[in-house]
Amino acid sequence: MDGVPRVPEQRRPGSAQDAAEPAAALRFGVLGPVRAWRGEEQLATGSPQQRALLAALLLREGRTATAAELIDALWGEEPPSQALAALRTYASRLRKILDAGVLVSESGGYAVRGLPEGALDLGVAQELAAEAEKARGAGDLCQAREVLARALALWDGEVLAGVPGPYAEAQRVRLEEWRLQLLESRLDMDLEQGCHAEAVSELTALTAEHPLRERLRELLMLALYRSGRQAEALAVYADTRRLLADELGVDPRPGLKELQQRILQADPALAEPSAPAAEPAAVPVRPAQLPATVPDFTGRASFVSELGEVLASAEGRVMAVSALAGIGGVGKTTLAVHVAHQARSAFPDGQLYVDLQGAGPRAAEPETVLGSFLRALGTADSAIPDSLEERAALYRSVLDGRRVLVLLDNARDAAQVRPLLPGTEGCAALVTSRVRMVDLAGAHLVDLDVMSPDEALSLFTKIVGEERVASEREAALDVVAACGFLPLAIRIAASRLAARRTWTVSVLAAKLADERRRLDELQAGDLAVKATFELGYGAMDPAQARAFRLLGLADGPDISLAAAAAVLDLPVDETEDLLEALVDTSLLESAAPGRYRYHDLVRLYARACAERDEQPPSEREGALSRLLDFYLATAAGVYAIERPGDRLVDHLEPTEREGLRFEEGTAALDWLYTEGESLLACVRQSAATNRLRRGVDLLWAAKDLAESGANARQYEATAVAVCEATKAAGDTRAEGRARTTLTNVLLVSGRIQQAADEARLAMDRAATAQDVAAGSWAANDRGLISLHQHRYADGKVFFDQAIEGWTAAGNQSGAATTLFNLSRAHLAMGNVTKAVDIAQHGLTLLAALGRTMRLANGHYALGMALTKADRHADALDQFGEALTIFADHRQRLWEGTTHFRVAEAHIAARRPAQAALHAEQALAIGCIGGDRMRGNVLTLLGRALSALGQVDRAKACWREALKLFEENSVPEADDVRVLLRPAATT
């Protein structure tokens, strides 16, 4: 059949025709038994191990394999003592069989070289598959199906049949999966061409052979439906759903469910063969994130040409990077955006943009930016890894083969930029920064200076109007000179003039000439643009000026309308009018509906104005105090909604200003996570002031920012800052609470010893200050730490102490929370029945308070106890409840931890496949406990994989777990070492 390695036509030896031809070429087959031919002659390829060597070299496509790699391929982790000698013997025998120069020795290894095109059946299959895909894309289904059938015909039984070794086994799996994918594509085209009746029998046999392959089931349902067998098509879905639930504990994928619904509804579109809709992931996302270019872009012709040439060269280079440097206000962003828009046609796969906030105190984190870029490129949230290195690697992989332009605006330094660079041919990056990035390897550096006088006057004229400038040209030149020829200063000055029709250019020039209206002389320094800000500020009415000054005092990256109203002590409507007026002056930006932000230099200027003009000075303190009150009151309300019955809110510092009120938890959590960065900035700003106690309590009330993992890094930095501040202030009560917040975030990240140190200090300070709330939390935390340290009796003592404190304070929610932890202590000590009873008692207490987030912790604890009691079905029910509640409350880390416990239950019930599934979900989401818990998940996943017969993969998991345990010096390392002993997996 076409495509199978063929034996040439028989000829008589010694004929003239035979003598005229060159020596017959070698051909090889791996899509079946490993075979070799020279012309019509099939060659003897030797023993199974010798064929394994030949296969390993053929599949490397000419690349050299070292002796160590080949030994591992043939024998795995337990090679014979004379493996190297045996390898050399096999290689020597193959050389005698093959043509001279085909099997070569190189760098201590071997390679197969010099084979003609089409010499390996796998290579032929790959070329045919690519040809079929191209024909299908062009709409020629008949040609595509015929070519794909030829590719499939190259398989001749089991791939690498009879070849031993782990490498051969891995290749068998890979190539069988590819064959099935090709087969599914061919069957798909059969249905598109109306051959549904003929496809039914083949699909029936294939689904019996591969019962868990949903795509085959989907094709069978469609073929049956188009053959008039609707009932059978629906029965296939019912069988599939039952099989997936029994075998994997999952539902059919959405595409299969949708097909069932369309069959039930007798969708007319199903009756007609048509090209199937592409899976969402198959449609490349083309982001178009560039900000709008300004319509009055002026000058910079040489820079536009220079940068355009660099971007145009991206197609033939690994990556084109241009870095623009210059002072604030010099027009770096305007130029970069303009050039990027001109180059859009050269980057048809999209353009990405981000403001890296490098000039501010809190520059954007590269991992956060990568997450945003990956989403913009079509990557699902669940597929985005946690670490910077993994995100950067995935980002480069997603960009591979695409032509994308990346504009990185306002970068802090080269270290911030490097992970965000595409690194692939055809892509390019534009970077703007205030610093010259001499350490950004391979970058084309551009130093952007102020405008020339002609360019500056041209920009001014475009904004103000030719008619007004023409009659006052000298005055206009005075204006742009007073602006230092800085584009931002010129644009602000001209815009203000354009908005005031009664002003003349001379009036504006006179205002700029008055040095009393400027903070500094105009110069090409970092703060030279302040003179331009003075122009806008001086034109404000008193209410606008006050708003401009006071809003600049807050440290957060932006500010909401409600928070701004608190700062200004004004109604929301009046505040909105003022802020929108400031937006019109270009001294405030509208980051999003209802949110506002300053450019970093404008914020500094606003603060300078506040220090100079805000009288009395106590008004500045009052503004920040009102902002803190607003955040504390609102966060306390969110805490109360999330944890009904928890009396912590009764122990927080009182506030003079009310916060926002929410009717339900979703809106409350939306507020908390949206305001997270600004809220934490407010806490940090309260350190070393008389607002310190309220700042600490705000951090405590916003603990979900740490537990969820949403803002864990910023939360920890803030907790450290307030711990230092409370200690310096000698405020024992505030220090106890601050150290409680730090203990919490350290526990979440799995740094147990550090958490132990902080919890001990927290408990001591709380006792000294007679702070029952902090003391109870500290005792609870010390109990948890004792569990991690396997000091279960000590943990019970601490939990009992915490429960006593909660009970005395009437805090049922707190008491129930600690009961759940006490249940875990009894479980660790072997008191399974008592652990179940205590967890159930805690759930009873919480049930009376409503559907609180802490109910999830109760179901979680009870599920653990029931797992130990061998009540696996009941345990899974409890974990299911916990997962639902954690998801509703956006506690992602707790979700991941619960998946780990579900996996434990499945392992205990001898269901390794389901255990592996949930362990993988735990790894993907992340867990409470940091690297130590990740090590536990990997250990469990290894057990599940080992039970499934995937021993090599299990060992890989255990090795990774061992590395994590050893890095953290925890006793679980000993258990994993036992698992890695050869006897443990045999």
C-alpha cells in the first residue's frame, strides 16, 4: 500500500539496467517492528537490545546521543554492569550491517547520519500529515483525506514492536497518541464529506478499543445521528458519561455535552456535514493593546525613522529591542506609541502594552505583567504557572511562531524588563524608561532629548490653532521656551490655552514668565516638568486645588471614587465632579470607571503643593486619617460578611468615618481584592504615625489578602513594616496584633520556624496588653505550628487555651475554627473517633451563624477525620462542600489544599487514577503551606502514579519532593528517601 516501505521491482542480477543504477539506498521502519532495507533486501537488525539502539538513534533525527543517554534508553535506571561494553558491541555490529559512514561515533556517543530524504517511515508520515493539514486548510478535503490515509497506512502493527527499554516505551506511547490524533482527523474529514454511514463501524470498533477517548465518542455520536440513529447516538453519550464517572470521577467535556443537547434538540445544522467549529484554544488571540496615538504627533522624524527600521528588521532577527531613555515628560511614551502604530502591519499577530510604573515606589512585578500578557494571548488562568521563571518560559513558548510587538512603558530597569522580552524571531520590543539601559543585552539604545524649537512651536500651534499663534509668534516662542521644550509641558500649556478662548498667547507667556508661578527654573533635569504642573495648578479654582493637593498624599497606585470622597470629606457626587475636572486638566488620569491615578511626577508635585499650601498643616494628617478610617470600616464590614459571628470586628480600633456597606459577599470581596494594593499602601503609610494602631487593625481585618494568595507578597512586606513600627513605638498591644498578621502569612507560605518565632512574640505581647482577641489567635497559630512540628500534645494545649479565650469573649466563630484545628491534633495522635466528634461539634456551632467561609474549614477538617476512619465516601462529600465554599470566597490556596485532601481520600480508597487527578489540580492551583505542602502533594502524586504502573514518573515526583523537603529541612524527607529505594517500587 502507498506509503509503506516498499520493495523495489524485481530485476535479474547482473542485468545492464541493474549495473547502471547507483547502490540501493538504505530505508528504515519504526512504525512497527524496527526494520532496515537496502534496496529490496531486508537487513538483519540483530537482538532486541541492538534494535533498541538503532531505534533510539533513528528517532534522534541525526543528533548525537551520548553513551550515558543510550544506556539509560536501553536499560533505564538499572543497567547491567557491562552496559557500556554491550553498547559498543551493538554499535559495532550495526556498522557492519549499514553503509559506511551512516553510524558515526562522536563526542563519546553515536549518531545516524547521511540518510536520504524519505529514508525513515516516521519522517514520511510527518511530511504527509503536514501536507494533509495544508490541503485541509485550503479546503481540499478529498486530497487531505487521501494524503492522511497514506500517512496512517505506514503504521504496521505496534510501534517499535518487541523493542525493550524505557525510551522505546515512551516513544510507543507518543507515536500511538499521534496515530490516534491523525485517525480522528481523517474520520472527521469522512464526516465532513458525508461518509457517516461508512464511519460508524470503524468508530464503533475504535471506541471499544479506546473507551475513554472522548473525541472518538463525539465522532461516533455525530455519525450515528447523521445516519438516522438518534437514540443510539444519545445512548453513546449516556455510556460515556457513566464510564467517565466510574473510571475517572469526571463529567464529559463541554463539547460532548453540547453535542448531546444539539441532538436532543434535533439541531438542523447537525444534519449537514460541515467543517466543525474550532476549539476556542485553536483560534489565536490577537491582542491590540496599544494606547491611542495622539492625532497631533509632531516632529521626532529621525527617531521615528530609526526606530521604524529596527522594528522592520524583526523578521530576520531573534528579537529586535529598542530602549528609549529620557527625563519625565520628554515624550518617550508618545513616541513609542506612535512608532508602534506605524509598525502594526509588520506584527499581524498582535501588540501588547503595559505601564511598568518604574518611576514610582511600587514598580509592576514582572510575574504580574506576564500573567496579564498570557491572558491577553489566550492562555487560560488555570494554565498560568505561579513562578516568574515558569511564566516567562510559557510566555516565550506562546509567542513562538508569532509576530508580536511588545511595548514596555515606564520601565524601572533592565532586570524588570528581561523576563518580559519575547526572545523569538519575528517579535520585537519597545521599552521606555528614565534610565539608560546599557545592561540590556542586544538593545538598540535611543536617548530622547527635548524638542527642537521648531518642533516645539509646531506642536504648540497644532493644539492652540494656527490663527491664534500666527499673530503672536514671538509670544508663542516664549511659551515653548518657558516650557523647556518638553513635550508634556508644551501640551499641558497649549491645552489650557485652547480651552480658554479669552486668553491670548501673550497672556500665557506672561504667566510663564512670572517665576513666582513656578517651583523651579525650567531645565532639562528630572524635575524640570514641575514648572508645567504649576501652570495647571495655578489655573484651578480653590476646591479643585484642594482636591489635587490632598489626593496626592495617598500612597496607593490609584484611588477609588469612594476613597477619594473620604480623603476630601465630601459627598461622592461632589467628589466626582472635582476629580473629572482634574482629569480634564491632564493632572489626574482616569485609570478605569470610578478609579483615578496620578502620574508619578504629578503626585510628587501635588505633595509639594500640599506641604506648601495646605493650611493648617493638620489638614494633611486629617485627610490620611479619613482615608484610613474609610478602609478600616469597610474592611471590617467585609470581614463580618465573610465570617458572621466572628467577634474580631468588636475588638478593632474605632473609626470616626463610616465605610461602604455591602449586601452580599461577592460585592464585598470584589471591593477587597480591587482595593488590595491601595489598602496595604495605606497601612504602610500609617507606620510611624499616630494612626499606627488603626493601620495594624486594617491589616488584620484584611487577612484574606494573604490567605487567598492574591496579595501575599505585599501583605507580608506590610506586616514586617508595621511589626518594626510598633516595636519602635513601644506599643505592646499593636505589636501583638502586627505579629499575629505576620504569623498568618508565614504559615500560609509554609515558613514554620519563622512563624513559630513570630507567634511566640505575638502571644507574649498580647498577654502583656491583656488583648484577648490577639491572644486567642496567637494561641491558635501556635497550635497549628505545633502540628507542623509533630508536637501534637503541645498543639492540643495551645488549642485548648485558644478555645478558652474565644469562649470567654463570646466568639463562637473563633472557637469553632480552633475546634477544627483541635480535631486535626487528635487525628494526628490517633484519636480518630474523637477527631470526628470535635469537627462535627465545630460545624454545629458555625451552622447557626450562617454560610460562613469558616464552614469550609470545618468540612475540610471533618473530611480529614473521616478519611482516617475509612469512611471515604463521607469524606469526599465533606471535601466537596469545602471546595464549593472556598471557591465562592475566592480562597484559591485553600481550594488547592482541599484537592490534596481529596487525593488522600482516593488513595486510601485505592482509587489511584482519581487521586492523581486531584493531586495534579492541587499542584496547578497551589496550596496553603508553600513548598512543604507542595512536597506533600508531589509525594502523594507519586504514590498514585506508582499504583498506576507509572513508576518512572512517580520517581520523578518523589525526587522533586525530596529536593523541596531537603531545602526546607523537614522530616518528610526521610519518608521520601524510603520511597525512592529500589525495593519500594518493585
